Amino acid sequence: MPQGKYPLLDTVKFPSDLKRLDKHQLGEVCREVRDFIIDEVSENPGHFGASLGVVELTVALHYVYSAPYDKLVWDVGHQAYAHKILTGRRELFANNRRYRGLSGFPKMAESEYDAFGAGHSSTSISAALGLAVAAKMKGEQRQVVAIIGDGSMTGGLAFEGLNNAGIEKSNLLVILNDNKMAIDPSVGALNEYLTRITTSPAYNKVKYEVWQRTARLKAIRLFFQKTIIAIKSSILRRSNLFEALNFRYFGPIDGHDILQLVSTLEMLKNIPGPKLLHVLTVKGKGYKPAEENQTLWHAPGTFNRETGERAGAHRKEQPPLYQHVFGETVVELAEQNEKIVGITPAMPTGSSLNIMMEKMPDRAFDVGIAEQHAVTFSAGLAAAGKIPFCNIYSSFMQRGYDSIIHDVALQNLHVVFCLDRSGLVGEDGATHHGAYDVAYLRCIPNMVVAAPMNEVELRNMMYTAQLPHCRAFSIRYPRGNGVSTRWRRPFEEIPVGKARRLRSGRHIAVLSLGHAGNFVEQAAARLEQEGIFVAHYDMRFAKPLDEQVLHEVGASFARVLTVEDGAIVGGIGSAAAEFFAENAYHVKVTRLGIPDRFVEHGAMPQLQAECGFDADGIYRTVKRALHPA
């Protein structure tokens, strides 16, 4: 027996090794996996609480099923650390979420054990159904399991998958990992419904015992399956939602009782058709600070595992997070304008709308993980005369695109979209980069597309967006800190579509959009010391464009560089090139931004350098443009 810190875990490289253990040893395996996650994430930040909460469930799944032949589909991926540790990636885990290291989410290209990639929520049931139907068509006896949790069941796609799966005869198990949390506490009628189920032990005890005792007596089981409806109706006073969708419902059971999980999963393997197992877990299980403050410990950064003290707790003053500026500013505006309301799809803390929710609880709404609903709900509010500030991460806004076009822009409604985490977001990687919002919004009629270069500009754009003459208005801003601690200044209206010239120069013009303009300023200062003078224009709006500035640039410069923290294809660079071509300006345009490929994960400075629009990359590009080899 190995004598290291993780004696049993050291013997488990792959799930096949786990199966060699006695089931009574699994509790110790769970303890060691949990300790390993705490050790690793305390030094290399990642998604913490959700992964701790599913340790027993993960061990049980890999003990009972035969992955990768059997397919385990994880929703979101916040839950997947234990899965990665047990599937051949433990020795690589120190590089989790680091540049060119392991992805923080399941990724098909990374491992055959990752049956389907996950970054956005609520996808697992639909994907697992596809795998199950394909297995049935090919005559394969695969087991397919979707593990959905962390609030993902509130997403409309999850219900679309359930609805379709209920009429299929494919062998599909959906495990609802119910921890009553997304990143913030789960909200909505579904959360209340699940609470009613979990607090009705009479019905659940009867249902579970019937299935256990009649496992081999099909005729008796059929009788009880029919009569259980009457029992359910008298105890719950309503039909079980999941059974109404033709799923056989089991649970709720304790998601931290490893032996009960194993026995239940072994039983369910022998039941054909769509099934749902309701598992109760505690987010952050096994680490007291994470259990006591589940929102904070969703992704806490580095911390001292012995004391729970988080790194940077005593950090000196620095520029605020853009999201915090949004949170404080929307409250200031709402105090001045009673029409303003706030909406977020399950990200009140991440977006800082929680500030408004605390100060104005009747005017701020968390609608759950439901981006399309958030947009159309905002449209309804706007149709009734309100001014919604709908805050959605850029990458997640893609899920509400149809509603932006048909429900907001087509009807020319006054909705302000605040797109947090625009551009590169760092360690969350390709699934979370907000690369495409400028491109996918710029083509929509009636839509203003704006991006502030700093915190003051963000405040002024928010102020402008709520003025009566505005309608559909999007403001994109990045993850992380701004550039100044002196950001609380009186509001000023910004003329919509008006750029500003920050530097005069004669050698080359640089057009920037958003926060990336700060990198241009750094490069321009360095170039000026070498006698190269850059004319820098902060465009501020990708739509409408400042045509007066573009005419000025087209008439005065032979070379133009565009810089943006967004997709090159369809971004501000494309807009400028289109304008110069349409107006017959013979200008050589070089574009810097996110290239036409999926950029992987890493620290933001690393990714900005990889894409070439950090200060050094801009400096080198200007030099090459003026002095080509």
C-alpha cells in the first residue's frame, strides 16, 4: 500500500483502477480526491465549490459505469474537476486553466473521457440525448448519463431536452445535482418546486422502497408503478414535473452517501428508457469556508487552505473592476430616473447587479440561467415604458441573439444591454471569451454598439444610453480592472456615434475601440520617443461610425491600424475598411484583434500578446507597417 498523502488515489490513474477497489474503500477515495482539489485550487485558482460538491457522485459514476464506452456528459463544467482527476489527468492538474495547460471545462479534444464539451449551461440533456439516440441507432448497449446542476436546470434548453427525451425510448439517465445554487442562490419557481420535492420524505421514501423491493418482480412492479400515482397525488397534491415529461423519477437521495449512490446507480442501469435521479449535494462540501459562503467560494482565487484567507484580501487600492463601476453607476442612474430597472440571468454578483438588488430589490431582477428570456423580459418592460439595463456576459448574450433582433431591435425598444466580460476573459478560455458581440450586433438595424476605453467613459455611456432619445443600446466592457481610481465624476452625455482624437500624429493613424485603446496609448508613447508620431482615435462607437473622423483619416493617412479586443472578422477594423473602400480612399488597413480561430485559455496578458494587440504587439505592428522588410 502506498504511503503518500493520497495512498488510495495514488493507485487510481483511470476509472478501471477505481473498479478494483472494494466499494467500502470508496469513502476514503472521496476524502483524498476532495483534499487533492483543495490543495490544488488553493494554489492554482479555479472553480472550487461546485467540484467539491460532486466528489462522491463522480466517484460513484466512475465506479458503476464503464467510461469512456459509457458516456458521462457534464453540464457547464464547473463540476468536472474530480472527473478529470480520475480520468488520467491528475498529474497534469497543476496546469489546470493555465496557458497551454488543461482546460477548466470538459473538452473532447483533451480526453476520450470527456464525452461532450461544456462551457455554457443547460446543454447536457440535449447532448446526452443525441449520444443515446445514436447508440440506439447503432445497436450499442452504451449507458448515457447527463449530470446537470449549479442552477443549469433553469435554462430553457434543459427543458427542451427533457421534453424531447421524454418521447424517446433511448436509455438516458439525467442526474439532477441539486445544491440550490448557481453562482448565486438559485431563483424561480423551479427552485421552489424542487424544495417541495425534497421536503416530502413520505412520497420519496415510498417510491424508492417500492422500486428497490420489486426489482426482479416485473408484474408487481407494474402494479405499484400504477398505484404510486395515487400515492404521489395525495402526498404532493400535484403531478411530479419530471414524470409528467415521461421520465421515471427517483430520489431525492443524499449525494454525499457514496454507498447509497453506488447501489442506486447500479439499480438504475437495469431500468430502460429515460430516468431522472434527484441528488442532494452541498456546494463546497468538505471545506467549511466554502460551505458557509458558497457564492464567494464558487471561484475564490488563491487562498490559504489552513485559514481560508483569500489572497489579495489586504491588497492596496487599485482601479475598480469594470463590473463594479457598472453596479454602482446603475444605482446612481436609477436614483435619478425611476424608469430604470436591472435584469441579469443568474449573475448578480458576477455582474455587480447585486448592489442594485440590495438597494432597490423591487427594481432589479435575477431571472435565472435564461438569457433569451432575460432579453425578451427586458423588451416587455421597455414596451411598458421602463428602461431596462440588461446585464449579460458577452459570450452568454449569444444565446439571446434571436430575441435581440426580433423582440428589441425590430420593435425599436429602449433596452440597454451591458455586455460584461467582452473580449478575452482569461483562464475560462474559448467557451467564455466575449469575442463576437461587436460583429453580431453591428449588423442589426436600430442598434447602437459602444465600448468605453475607461471607467469614466463607461459611466457616461450608461448615462447617455438611458436618455429619452436613445433606444436599443449596447455597451461592451472587459473583465477585470479599469485604469483609474478617480472614476466617480459628474455624468456627461456623449454624442452617439462621436469618436475622440487622443493624439495628433503624421506617420500613421490608429483607430481603437474600447479598453484596448489603453494599449495603443502605451505603444504610442514608446513610439514617440523614437520619433514616430501616431494619431490615435478612440472610436467609442462601432455603430454608428463617426464618418467625419473616418473621412479625416482617409484623406490624411496612407496607413491605418485598427485595434480592438474582439473578433477581427466583422469588428471595427472591418467597419473602417468597408468605409474606406466605399469612399474610394486608398488606405492600407492593418487590423489587430482576436483572430479568426478559437483562442484557448491562459492569463489575459498572455492571450493579448498571442493575439498581437497588447502594447508590445501594437508597437511592433506600427514599426513593420512604416518600415516593411
